[in-house]
Amino acid sequence: MNFVLRSAVAAAATLLACGANAASPVATTIFWKDLRPAGQQAAEGPGLPMVAAKMPDHGETLSTNLDGKTVTLTGYALPVDRDGDLVYQFLLVPWTGACSHMPTPPPNQIVLVTMPKPYKLAKAYEAVSVTGTLKPGMEKSQLFILDGVSVVQSGYSFSKVEVASAESVPDAVVVHQANPWSFMKK
């Protein structure tokens, strides 16, 4: 009888372990290029990111092969809905300055992130890793920036989100800006 009881407990533990794995799927790490259709350029040239206005489809062609998949994507957080340093919703973008200080990236390079609990953001454009279920679909968000309101269209959204601070963005588009104050060094 003791052997039967131990076997039943072991079988129950195995079922619980399998059930726990099924409830939380393993996330696949993706990169910004995975959100673009094959062959679409990431940048217009060195130091010049690809912007929606210069693309034939305005960057509205989305990758649907990631629909409903649990993925991790690292980028820069640009707050949309915040209260002080607590952020409830943000746009995840591939470079710093995108949408507020520079031309807007294509919608297929912007992800709307809404969290169930607020994330404490240290600064705008903080590097973060977002893990959640990715869904393609166009959405518009209003950004309140220093010089007014800007409407930004995102091509993807995340649900069931976890956000963590990141050291860097591995595939970030690096934009070199001229320093308007360089004459002061002379």
C-alpha cells in the first residue's frame, strides 16, 4: 500500500510540473528585424534610421508569424501614460529619441506596452526588456511632449507583460546627431 501511495504522489507531482510548464510558455528572444518584413531596410544610411514617411508602405506591413507568441524584445521605453516615475503604458522603440526628438520610426518598429502593474521608470528612453504575448495590429497613442502633442502609430502590442531593466539594446539603430554646441569647444 505504501508503494501505491508513493507512486500516486509521484504521478501527481509529475502532472503538476507539466501543468506549470504549460501555463507559462518559454519566451523566444526576438530582435527588431523580426518585426519587419523580409528585405525591409533598418536604416536609410549610417546614422540615419529608416522613418515611416520615406517607406512605400509607410512601415505598415507587419510580421504576422509572431502573432500570439510569447517573446522577449529589448528596446527603449517612451512613456505614454505615467504618474511621476510610475509608468502604466509606454512605446517600445528601437532607438533613443524616437517619436519625440526625431522622426517617428515605422509602425512595424513601435510596440505599445501596457502593464498590469506600473513599472518604475528611471528615465525616458530607459533600456528595458519586455516579455509577453505579441499581437500585430495598428494602434494610435498620444504622446505629450515639450512642444505639444504627437500622435504615434504602433504596429504591435504586448499583453501579459513583464518588464525588466536592460543594460543595452543589442540591435539598436545608432543615430549619430551633430552637437549644436560643438563651436563652444574651440
